[in-house]
Amino acid sequence: MPDHSPFPVTADDLTDLRRRLRDTRWPAAWPETTWEAGTDLTELRRLVDYWADDFDWAAQQEQIEALPWHWADIDGTPLAYLRFDAEPSGTGLPIVLTNGWPSTALELVEVARRLSTPSMFGGDATQGSTVIVPALPGLPFSPQRPSLADETHDLWHRLMTERLGFSRFAAHGGDLGAGITSRLAQAYPDSVAGIHLLSVAAPLHLDASTLSPEEQAHLERTQTWIAAEGGYQHEQQTRPLTLAPAVSDSPAGLLSWIFEKHRAWSDCEGDVSTRFSDDYLLTLASVYWFTNAIGTSFRPYYEYAAGFTTRVAQVTVPTAVALFPHDLASPPRSWAERSYAVTRYTVMPRGGHFAPHEEPALLADDISAFLATL
């Protein structure tokens, strides 16, 4: 195992995981329910059995450790990050990519490869960009930030400029990563040449009388989604430390919490296997488990709701918005333009919340086209 493994998993760690999986105390099944009340118990038990007995963790760990990991310490905050250098003739802007929840930096590896070495995917080698994919503090691979006062977008700026020497760069993010990317651009417009987002912040100040019919419909869709799907968000914003022990102690509970989201938020038409293999889902659950990161991954939700996180007021740098139809929201361009300098707005033909995994080619092509305009 490398001296700087992103997470040194021991044989005892793996034995403990498998014991916990086999000893899961399952809830009594409800009659005549499947996914409408939450994670389908039959599907979850099938995955747990595979995780305990047949899942090849060693093969997944080998692939993860072979990635181009680097480490930095930003004023006491340790950061792990992936660096994909542009192919030799690449002249594109450097770009930092940030994932959302419940994901990890691993979700962005395929997009990073396409952006850094486009000739390997049939693209123009001169458009290759150096790509940095930091692991979010508190999510797998990077420990949580030591203070509530520190904000991730400030760490990203220091990583890109002071540690890596990029005086000008672009940024992309979805979900939590879209908020970090937006705050990064708002705070450091002299360094950030442009941003590419999969979701946008709501206007900080909104006069309801100015809403267009499309914007009003967007707000109504959002409220419907919050009522039907937003329970996880409310819990993670208000009582994350009540939930954390359960999903930190039970790997089956952890898997249940993130498995249901991959079905509900992806473009899978109810069959999660069309977008995510068992090995993909269990690798994701395993890295959350072995790094004990699921509880700390809730912190961004709590910090935002509690007012510790800077709000996005106005982003003045060029902004591209790419909307995947099965993501959590699809705001009209006019809504995004209330808070951003939108220069590119793309509605994708397919894909959902986990677009970097579901549709890496569509996403990378859109980012590349945007970078070429900067």
C-alpha cells in the first residue's frame, strides 16, 4: 500500500465490515410497500449480501489508489486532491471540479480524464486542461474542517493559487459543489475566469411581483419536490447529529441512506441498475464507511441552514448552466440570470443528479465548449 494511501484500509477493517453486514438486524417488512416508502428492503438485502460475501473490495481499492492523488495542508486543514495534467499540447484553462452529495471526488474522475486528455476520447488535444478534483472536507478522503468559520471556497482558492500556482482558472460544480463554485467566483472574480454549474443558487432578494410564468412554475416544482423528496435535507440541516450515529454504526443503514437517493435522483426510470452497477454503489458505500465520513458529510447542510455559510448574492464572472432533466431542479434561464452572468445555458437530453457518472461525455463536452469561450 502506498505511503500516502487516501485511506489505509486494514484486513481487520474489512473483517469488521463483513461481520456487521452479516449481523444486520433487519426491520420487520411492511406489507405491500416497495420504493414509495423509502428503500426497498428486498433490494437492500440483496446488495448487503453481495457486499458481505462477494464484493471484491481489494480490486476497487487498487483502482482508487492508482489515481493521481496529492495532499496539501491549508492552514491546518488537510486536503486530498486528484490532479490530472493536460496532455502536452493542451492549452485550456486549468479547472477545479467539485462534487455534490452523496458522492465523492471519484465521481468526477471520468470527466477529469476527458477534459485533461481529450484526444483519448476523439477530441482536440489542444483543448486539454489541467484538472484538479479536491476531496471535500468531511467527505471521503479529506478530514472535516477544524472550524465552522472556515469555508470551502476559500480553501479551494488557496489551493489553486498559492499551492498550485494557477493565477487564473475556471471552476465547475454540481449540488454542494455548485454552491462552493458560486461562492468561489463571487469572492475571487479576479482569479476565477468562469464557472460551469449543474444547479444555481436562488436569488438572495426576490420580488415575487417580478416573477415570470416560467419562474413561478419553477418555484412550484421546487416546493413539490421538497415536500416529496426533501426529508433527508431537513434532517441533515436540523438534526444531523441525531442521524449520524445510526448510519455510522450500521453499514446497511449507510447503504440504505445513499442507495435510495441514487434511484430517486437519477435518470434510471425506477431501475437503478441501468445507471449504477452493484460494484459502483458498494464502492461508494465502502469509501464512506472506511473513512467514517457519512456523519461529517452532513455538516454542509447544517452549516448552511445555521447561517455559517456565505450566501450567493451576485456572480459577475461568465457562467454556464447545464441542466440534466432528472436532476433535482430545472430553473429557467431568467431565474439563473437574476444571480449570475449567464453566457451559456444548456438543457441536456438525458441524465440526472449524478451526471458526472451518468453522462460524463455530455458533461465534459459542455464544460469544454464553455472553457473555449473564456
